[in-house]
Amino acid sequence: LTPAASFSTSSPPIERDDEIVFGFIGLGNMGFPMASNLRKQTVPLVVFDTNPETCRVARENGMVIASKPEEIITRNFFNKTKSGCSLIFTMLPGCNAIHATMNQLFQVASTDVQDVHCRRVFVDCSTVSPSTSKAWHKKWIEKGHDMLDAPVSGGVKGATDATLTFMVGSEESRGWQVAKPYLDFMGSRIVFCGGPGAGSATKLCNNLALASQMIGICEAMNLGEALGVDPIVLSDVMNTATAKCWSSEVNNPHPKVAAKRSSPAANEYKGGFGSKLMLKDLGLAVQSANEVGVSLPITSQAKELYRLIDAHGLGDKDFGVMLQFLRGKRP
Ligand code: NAD
């Protein structure tokens, strides 16, 4: 029995679907295509971003723009029973932006949650620390609202194609029941990971393992080539042997191997998962490990290597650029 399946589905939703107004804050590389996919299936949608240019493009694409985050809650854009949005997604750069935005929303959110029309569900899809997620779960629940931490994997392509994986942490069934059908519009796999912060924790653990996996493959490809083995032969053997993994197969960091799939290493490491995003996630993982007293010796080193890559101006390159960095070369 999965945690999701163990939830009761008998309690009624907070309001009819046609009464829900959707909010989306943070329309960057990920947020814009996610909001666009949501809008294809559900109107009305109100959005906000601190970048005026982004808001202009959103307006051109038929989205309704809030002039400040609070309006997402306080303003009645569509003449509905309730003022503001009841299901509010955030897709922001990190913990600081989430604290700032949530604080603004928190100031204006009603405590009159006896009225079903005053209860709201906040779905944070940003990658943040589990402690940040937990802190906001606690505050929203104390005020009578619901929250999900629901970070994603799948990158910009997954956001565009609506094939993201959502990793969800949530305390009780109501917010999850309300939000789940709409996550389906933006992703192809929605996994309930556990209580508050469990989605954020799962996301960081996955990326922590991925970082060291990639470095291992980079070291193997570099050593193999230096010892005279053809990279294609080496990767073919690894991909049918015990070293097989996503970094050896789908996103191999060697340009010659990557050419077979046109993956980022074949295109000067453009596109893919940026090294500075990996650095951010490793920083959150190490910080979280410190909070709970868990040792991450390899991840700590991986983080420092990605910090160096970023300092060398390669932060926007796919994280497989590590292969070139370890050779002392630039792609
Ligand atoms: P981005 O920098 O492209 O977009 C962030 C957007 O938020 C920008 O449009 C910015 O103007 C806006 N913004 C910043 N502060 C704001 C505030 N206080 N209020 C409103 N808007 C604000 O970032 P992204 O690549 O879209 O990533 C968003 C989140 O998704 C991050 O937490 C990232 O770690 C995570 N993520 C990214 C990827 C990826 O491949 N890009 C993959 C998985 C997860």
C-alpha cells in the first residue's frame, strides 16, 4: 500500500472544480511552461513574477497578471464566490524567494477557515531545503490552510512536455486530494513521498546521488581514454555491466559517446541540467545533512568541485562538463 493509496478518498473536495481559481508565482524556465500547461487545461489562472518582461510575455499568452503576490489572495479577478486563488503554485529560485513570497501571502491569508471558501492550498514546486518546507507547512496548517512540498525532476523539457515527476510531501489528505488532479496536467508521475518536507528531501537525495554518479562516470571515461580505450567501447561495456546508470547511458559526459544521442556533451554541454543548479542542490543537501547530523563526505567534495566549475564560468553548462574540468580543459 503506497502512502497515497492509504488516504481516504471519501471526504469531499473543498469546492467544486469550477469554483477553483489557480495562482502561479515564478514564471522562469520551469514555471512558465508549467503554468502554460496548467492553463491549457484549467482556467482561470492568475500569475505573478518579479520580472516585468516575464509578466508581459505571460499576458501575451493569455494569463492574468497580479501586480503583487498578495493580490493572488486578496483580489477577486473573476467574480467568483471567493476572493483570490484557492490553489496556489510557487516555482521560485530557492529558500530566500520562498520565505519572502510565503511571508507576503501569509500576511493577507485569512484565518477564517471555518468558511470553506477561505481555505487555500499552497503547492511549492521549488527546490528548497526540507526544513524550509516543514517551516511553511507548520505555519499554513496552524492558520488552517494546506500545503504540499512538490519539487520536480525532468528539467525544462519535462516542464514543457508535461512529463515532470512530482515528489510530494504533505501532512494530511485534503491538500493532496485537491491538488493531485492538477499536478497531472503538468507531470506524468506524481509520487507521494510522505509527510511535510518528504518531497524536498527525496528530491535532494536523488540529486545528491546523481552528482557523485556523474563524477564517477567522468573519472572512468577520462582514465579509460588516457589508457588507450575507445570511449565508445568503454561506454558500451559499462552500459551492459555493473556501472550502467543514467550518467553512463542517457547523459554520457563524453562528447564522442553523447553524439549517438545528441545529449548535451555533444553540443558543448549546452542544455541539460546546469552545473550551478547542481551546486545549489548539493548545498541544500549538505545543509540538511548538517541539521540532522548525517555525514556526506563524498557529496561535500562533489559540491566543492561544482563550486569550482561555477567559479570558472561554466555554471550554465550541463553538469557533465565535469569531464572536461577534470582534464583541465574548457569545452
Ligand atoms: P529561473 O531562475 O528560470 O526562474 C525563477 C523565476 O522566479 C524568475 O522568472 C524570477 O523572475 C522569479 N522570481 C524570483 N524571485 C521571485 C519572487 N520573490 N517573487 C516572484 N517571482 C520571483 O529558475 P527555474 O530554472 O525556473 O527553477 C525554478 C525552481 O525549479 C528552482 O528552485 C530550481 O532549483 C528548480 N528546478 C529547476 C530545474 C531546471 O532544470 N531549471 C529542474 C528541476 C528543478
